[in-house]
Amino acid sequence: LAKTTQPISMDSYEGQEVNITCSHNNIATNDYITWYQQFPSQGPRFIIQGYKTKVTNEVASLFIPADRKSSTLSLPRVSLSDTAVYYCLVGSLNTGGFKTIFGAGTRLFVKA
Amino acid sequence: DGGITQSPKYLFRKEGQNVTLSCEQNLNHDAMYWYRQDPGQGLRLIYYSQIVNDFQKGDIAEGYSVSREKKESFPLTVTSAQKNPTAFYLCASIKRQGGGNQPQHFGDGTRLSIL
């Protein structure tokens, strides 16, 4: 299972774009990259998932370079309610089986 | 609506007591998971189960036990052997689907405290 490295914390202001980068140097060919968001005293919630290039949904974009050794979660125009912990996971049901590993995540604090 | 239900939301345990945390899902998901989260930390995997009547230890299984008698249920027992059980416990599930990867769906957690 590929290990991931993320910044421990980030600060931003309302209305700004926030980019959180995750390093996964030993990502395997079949691995996908998945990001989750967690608020205090709640379970993590799926944000976005991708394999290569760029993926966009209604809440975020995920940029993955050609070598796939890193990925960047982009949150456009953050608000106070985006203050949360963001986790990057790398894996595949085809390689690591069903086992998953969460790192410590990135604590994003959005200020007014 | 489909989802994962964890109960109770708060649980208190006396020293030397076993307690069981409930996790039920009506998503028809194949695999289920239990995680432990300590304050300010990430999630650590306790046990996971890919199919009924089968489960594997995660990274911190000591002092815990599970069963998977039904597809929709995956209860976790915190035994008296777990010396530091105070934590936030999260249950999750995944649908096995051919190809690609499936995101986990999480419950809202159970917070366990020692009296």
C-alpha cells in the first residue's frame, strides 16, 4: 500500500482557492487517489477520486501529474465551513485488497 | 435513505468491562471496517471484513474482537484487554465492484469513554 505525505496544517481566508498537495512516490499502477473530508466528531466524507490528469466535481478538483507521484486537491473559493481535516489515500481493491490506510491528514483552517 | 448506522453515539465503560459497538449498513456493501481515532490524530485500522464470516486484523487489533455473521452487520467488542480504549470509533463500508476503486462510506462514530 502506497504511503502518502501531506502538510500537517494550512490556513486560508474565505473566498480564496486552497490547494493541498499529497505525495505518493510509490504509487502502484492500479492505484487510485481518493480524498476525504472530516469534520470534528463525524466520519470522513468522500470528496473526489481520480486516476490520472484532472477530475472535477461540484465541490473540488483533483490534479494528477503524468508520473502520478503526487496529487493536488483544489478547493475553489473556500468558506468557513470548509474548515476540516482532509485525507489523501492511495490504493486499489485490485492490489491492496480491501485494506486501507489513513494518514494524519491536513488540517485546513479557514479564517474570515 | 441508505447509510451506515453506528450506535450508541456515546458509550461509557467501567474498568474490566467488555463493551460492544454496533455498526449496521443497508447499502448492500461487501466489505466493512472499524477504525479508531484519537484526538488530533488520523484513523487507525482495527479490523476489516471482506465477506460474511471472514475478517482480518488491521494495525491495532489487540484488545478488540469482531464478528461478521450477516452482510449488513459488523459489531466491534472492546475487551478488558484494551488498556486505553477511550477514543472515537468509526465504522465504514465499501461495495466490491469490478475494476477501479470504491470510496468508503462512514458512519457518524461512537465515542467511548472510561468511567
